Amino acid sequence: MATINSNFLKLKAGYLFPEIGRRVKAFTDANPDKAAKIIRCGIGDVTEPLPASVRAAMHEAIDEMGVRETFKGYGPEQGYEFLRQAIVDNQFSDLGISADEVFISDGSKCDTGNILDIFGEGNVIAITDPVYPVYVDTNVMAGNTGEADDKGAYAGLVYLPCTAENGFVAELPKEKVDLVYLCFPNNPTGSVATREQLEAWVKYAKENDTVIFYDAAYEAFIQDPSVPRSIFEIEGAKDVAIEFRSFSKNGGFTGVRCAYVVIPKTVTGKAADGSRVPLHQLWSRRHSTKFNGASYPVQKGAAAVFSEQGEAEVKALIEHYMGNAKLLVEACKSAGLPVFGGENAPYVWVGCPAGSTSWDMFDKMLNEAQVVITPGSGFGSAGEGWFRISAFNSRANVEEVCKRLKAVLA
Ligand SMILES: *Cc1c(COP(=O)(O)O)cnc(C)c1O
């Protein structure tokens, strides 16, 4: 009989979004007349159409595929040079990153999960709480944790609480950890780390021989020029960090699929015999064995994000979403609730009225305002008492949400 990876049985069966779906369905079944009124500000997915420059580049690439002379079969596993070079020139100029340190993929969700393939057993792994659930669940699947307790916290992981007191930026671990996941601008809290805070993380990583996984999926939403856009802006980071980037949230690629990992050749891990091995070498091997390259039209579309027209279009998309975030922040503040995020990220992180849990607030917003939010406790126990509103929406929907929010909380 085939045995299974029993680690999967430790997973808390995708609690958050299925539970949201269940409650929304129960509401619409009971109130069919109100179903059409529902506005979803829950899932972090973009809503605005793909930029014209991206579509034109993809159309052109498809046409090339239709002609023998320009047809393309398998591309380089690591990604086409034209895209890797465009990424380095546009996103990492002056940071000393070379095109062969960039690995193109079909998404950061897969990258942040797959990266565990190249790490050994017994690492002490730190994650922030609240957190993007992918980091936790992929560690559970890989056997890096014990069982979950009744609050959903897994034995063996080091949880770094993010609270109003620390501005939702985790403090350095008290103990020595081998791997840590950082995400700035943060999903779900919308927080950003200052240069000083990132310098402290890099110093910690150097002193403790830690590898930092830096998820910068929301880099394009940073408005404050003093906030670092890449971990590699911090001196020494190229020895301890790898960075995940995606075209999903800036270029609207959630349905197109393109992302990349930057692994400087100077970041290493320890082999069983004590020698240091570059992570770049291992990921290169892993990527070319288990991945056959992102689609050519998709990579052409991604490169168009860096064209003059593409940059202008992305800027307009970001301005649209950040304009939404501003309205949501104002509405929540005027309702007297504590608000974080929304200034350098498309997520607004809001404190529940005194005495309400995250799910109480979810039910109240659904039942009384027909607005779907995301309960903070679904991202980790430190998220209890908070909820997330996504700014990914049309302006009309956001204006309506603000109106209903104020009415319900008045
Ligand atoms: C949306 C998101 C990503 C991007 O995921 P893709 O698979 O590239 O669409 C990565 N990290 C976080 C925290 C996200 O919210």
C-alpha cells in the first residue's frame, strides 16, 4: 500500500477562506434579496484590467509562436535573459544584483513554498504572527513542525508577534533561528519596515547565521521614499537574504502568473559535513529539474511592465488602489477605530470595536453592511481583535463600502 506524507494530516484544513465562504453562503441563503448588495473586500486579488502594454506584448508573442522562424519551444528554465536583465536594470540597479541571480517562475506562492526543497531538516524557523498562511502550511507539509494547538499554532515554529505596540513589525527573536520569513509591505497588516529595522534584521542574521526570506510582493505600493523597496538596499543583505518578487500585485498578473526569486551567489547554507554551499547553486539545480520555464508570452508581458508605457500604466494602477486605501483608512478612522496600514500597502488593518472579536466583526459587517472583510485571527492568533480590508476594488465599490462602514459603526 502506498503510504502518504502524514504531515498533511497536521494541516488545519484551510480554515480561513472556506469559513468565510461558508458564512457568506449562509447569509445569502437566508437573505436572497440582499445577495446582490454584497461587496467583497476579503481576498487579496486585484480587480483592474491588465495594462494595454502588457496585452500588446503578449499578443505579439503569441503571433511569434505562430511562425516557424520565430516559434519558441522550451525556454531557459531560469527565465529569458530579456526579462531577467530588465528586472535587474529596473528594480535592482545600483544594488549589485546580476541577471543570473534572478530566477523567473509562475508565482511567488509557489516560490515561497518550493524554496524549502533546498533546506535540510532541523532548522529553527521563525514566522511573524499574523502571517501569510502559505509560509506556515508549506513548513507543515515539509515536516518542519509538530502538531497544531487549539489556537492553530504549530509546535516547533517560532512565532514573532506583531501587535499595535510594535507597530506590526516583529521584534528580533530572543533565540537563534535558522530561517525567518519577512514580508514588507506586509500582508495582512499593511505595515512596512524602516531602514533601521531592516538593518537590525540583517545584523541579527549575520550574527546568528540566519537566512532571511524577504517577500516583497507589495514593493510597488511603497509611497514613502525613506522605506526600502528591497532587502538588498541593506548593506550585508546579499550574504544572508533571498528576495521574492511577483508581477501579481503591481502588473495585475494574478491570473497571468509571473514572479521571480533573487538569490545572490553569496548566500550560503551549511552541508552535513560543515562546508558552506551557495543556495544559488541548489535552487538553480532544483528549478531546472522541477520547472520548465514560465510561458514565453507571459515573460514578454512581464517585460512590458518595464517599458515606458508599462511603467505609466502600473503607476496609474497603484495610484488607483492607494486612492482606495486612503478612503478606507479615513472611513475607519472617522468611525473611531484604530487603523494601521493602507499608507504603503493595499491593505488596511483595523482594530475591532472594544469587546468584539475578529469574527464578531466579520459577521456584523456581513449582516448589517453586506461587506466581506477578512478576520485578523485567521492569519494567526496575534491577529485576534483586528480585521483586514483590501483596497483591491473599483472606486465605486470602495466609496460604497466607506459609506456602509460609517453607517454601521456610527
Ligand atoms: C499576493 C502575494 C504574493 C504573490 O503571489 P503570486 O503567487 O505571485 O500571485 C506573494 N506573497 C504575498 C504575501 C502575497 O500576498
